[in-house]
Amino acid sequence: LMDNLSSREKQIALMIKEGKTSAEIARALTLSQKTIDFHRANIRKKLGLESDDSGFVNLESYLNTHS
């Protein structure tokens, strides 16, 4: 599932699984929140979770259920 994520995306995905917000992740990794949001979008894209007619899939819930 997470094989096609970069090492940074995997690191961020693990923090998302732990329930951390973008702001908390940004502080922990000394990155901007905008950078974290960019990585979140890339993670969603690589996992095929882009918003569609069925609505927005919660990334934290998805990661906890599928990985």
C-alpha cells in the first residue's frame, strides 16, 4: 500500500495515522504547514483517494484501516 510513497511521505503518513494535525507534523519536522499539506495531497493522490462523487475520504481513517 505505501510502497509507492517516498520516505518523507511514509514518515508523514505514519504521523497522520497517529492523529497528528498538519500543524503538529510541520512543527515536528521543522517544515511549513503548506509543505505538509502538499505531501498530504500527494499521499492522497498516490493512494487513489482524490475526492470524487462519493465524498471526501478521511486520510487518517484510511491509513489506520489499510496499512
